[in-house]
Amino acid sequence: MSSIVIPCSGCRTDNPTPAQQLLSRPRCQRCQQALTATTPLEVTREALDGVLRDSPIPVLLLFYSQWNAPSTMVAPVLAEVAKRHAGRLLVLRINSDMNPDVMKRHSATPLPALLLFRGGSERKRLHGAHSTVELEKLLSDSGVVR
Ligand SMILES: [Zn+2]
């Protein structure tokens, strides 16, 4: 099931939303407000592969650990990028401590690791803490934003 949970910015209801429907103007099941992911969303290992495969927009995936200082530093940068490109870029994060198998499969060390996916394939990646400017450059180099 390749759903991601998008919190409604109006009533704060968590809406499980199939990745395929990200560009189909999904609405909150409770208050009918348009749903757009404006913050990095936590993704489960069960949903990850399906979301990467099915998302109609590029996906920026952060592997992080709460015990890793650079991961903490990159959090506000990622939040800024998620807000700026809401609706055009899906920003996800996955906890490496709880998903060591997923981290290993993507060779996502050292932390934090930022992997950019398009059409289900990894296109670019960054390791370590980066500034908003560096992250924007990665996105523009990849043609995700102009
Ligand atoms: Zn709502």
C-alpha cells in the first residue's frame, strides 16, 4: 500500500493518501480542504518502495537519526525546501535507527543522507548537513525546479 499520511493544514486530520493521487488534487476526508504536503513527511518502510515507484512528482528522501547532530542541522533546511516546493516535490524522511535494513539497501551512510528520486530511480544524493542554497542547487541541477 503506497500511501503517505498528509496532515490537513486546516483541521489537522491525518489523511492517508495514495502516492498516485498526489497530483489529482486530494482533499481532506474530514473538512474537504485541499491537501498539500508542506512539511517533510515521515514514511514507513512498508510504504517507501511503493511511494517511490508511484509518485508522479520527484521525491526527496532524508535518512536521519535523532542521535546524529548533522541530521538535526539539516531538518530546518528540509522543512524550508518542502514548504517552498509544496505540490511539486514530495519531501519524505525515514528514521535510520528504526529502519537499518532500508538504510543499508540504499547505502545511506554517512548520515544524514538526502536522496532524490524521479520515476522510481535515484538521480542524485547528498550526505551530511547542507545549506538551503546547496539543496536548491541539487534540485535545479536535476531539473526538479527552475
Ligand atoms: Zn481537514
